[in-house]
Amino acid sequence: MASVTDTFPAIPKTPAPPPPEQPRRKGRGFFKKAFLVALVLAVLSLFGAIAYVNNTAGRITRISSDELVSLATIAAVPPGGEPEPINFLVIATDDRSDLPEDWEDNFGDFAGRRTDVIMLAHIVPGERIQLLSLPRDLMADIDGYGTNRLNAAFVFGGPDLLIKTVQQQTGIPVHHYIEIDFGGFGRIVDSLGGVTINLSYATRDAKSGLDVDAGSQKLDGEMAVAYARSRHTEILKDGKWQSGSTGDIARTQRQQEIMVRLFDQITSPSSAFNLPLFLPTLADNITADESLSLGLIADLGRSGLTLRSGDIERATLPVRLHTGNDGRSYVVPTDDAAAVIAAFLAGDPYP
């Protein structure tokens, strides 16, 4: 009997078609390349930023440690330890040798350099800043020169003798020193696009060149210097010009106000685009001690971004007028001065 296979021959099997080829995941390759590009750019940006910071710090005029033997030192912070508060002595001199050519002639013609601003800054990184102004006419015992006004120490012996005298008169250790002159301060203000202050009255000073309307006013570098230098201030009140806050004590308050408003400007998001110009301008126009390292500058810069002007406390050393045995006019500390200095040293609110 014939089999089925004899009657109907076997049909050859058609091979199964190969499985369809899976499409390549284009997204995976794209993102991998994008990641690598971003990584390369990040590395280049990091090295560029380091080079920028190094270059900027290298533009600061330095005073060697051999010339500033009176600076106090800070003990090294152990790993994980809290950074120690740092005291800066900030000096503004009346050096007129590099004033911008387009400024008005309101600065007189005096040779040499004298201290127009003597200010201590107590910095607790990331927490607060305290400013303490010292009147330049403060009676002081200057080593090798006897009794004189505080600012004479700078004339006699430069920054080191001034640092030594400030420490002896106040008991406050000075860890770092920064110096700037009229023109330099003005250029720094201009690099930030000006500094904004609020005035209750239109204000002027014929001697410093100050001339500002009432209200919120943005001062350029020249007018900011005029405001900080003003000692013969007049205000327009009830339609008449009359004497405002005059003298050295009032001037120290204006100097502190400018410093605080400048800090506001630096830390404002609106100034972000000005920082590439501000940082090298700052470096070009200050003189600092050799021990003010790049690392410390970077640390202070980072911590400063977390602060606001409300974290800055201001005071001027309480003083009264006094006539010395030499017949000259001085100011001397009042009974309240010790409490102010103690608060500064401890980082406590001023009394």
C-alpha cells in the first residue's frame, strides 16, 4: 500500500525569514557624546577659572612679610575645625598721583600719602562682618616718635608702624593689611557700574566736590570718593542750604556707608556681569600683605556671597576732643570705647 509520502511528495521547507533588524538607538549615542563634550568643557572651564583667579590675584601689589613684621598670625585650622575670625586693617590714602584725568580738580595739590581712612574689619567667615573706624586724629603713642595723631604713624613708618600703633592703642590684633588710594577706589566703584545710596536731602560739599540730589542716587567713582571724603557737608532743607553732618566722625560714618553699599553692589545678582571687570580692577588698585593668600581670598569670596548688608555691623571708636600738652587738638577714647573694642574682639553686637 502506497504511503502518503509516496503519493504526495514532501514540499521543501522555506527557511524562516531572519528577525527584523532592531533600529539603533540614536539617542544613546547622542547623549554619550554630549556628556563627553560637557565634561571636556567643564574641565576647560575649571582650568580657565583657575587661570583667571591666579592671574587676578597676581595683579595685587604685595608688601613683603619682612616689611610687615607687626602683623599678627592666626593658628592653622585643624581638619574639620571652624575657621578663626580674621581682622583686616583697611587703609585709604590721599595719594593724588594717579587720579583719573577726567575728574574735576577737587582734591587739592598735596604731595605724599596720608591715611584718609583707618578702618578695622572683623570677619567671621560665612556669618558676619564688623567694621570699626578709628579717627585719624586719635591721640597715640607712636614708637620712636612720641605722642602724635594716629595717622602720623603711617607718615613716619609706613604700614608696619601704623599696624603696630593700631594694635598698641586698641589691643586688637591685625592679621592682614589692605591699602587703596582715591583714584583706585573710584575705579573700583566704576567697574561695578556705580554705587547706590539714599539721601534724605540734596547734599553738597564745595571742598570735596560732592553734589548729589535727594533720594536714591547712583554715584560714579568720582562722586563716591567725594561723598566718602566730605567733612564740610551741607544739606538743602526747607529750601535753604544749611550745615549737615560735618567733621571726621561724620565722615567715618559716610565711609562705612559707602563700604556697605559697595558690598551690596558686589553681591547683587545684577552685578554678575560686572564681576569679570570688577575683580581685576580691584586687584590692580589695592596693595596687600604677602600672607593674604589666594586660598584665603577665594574662601572669603565664597563666604561673602552668603552674607547681606544686614550682616555687617558698623561703629566708630567713641572719642572726645582733647588738647594735648603740645597744644595740639586730638581726640581720645571715651569711657565707652573699651566696651566697643571688647564687642569687636568677641564678635558681639556693639553696645
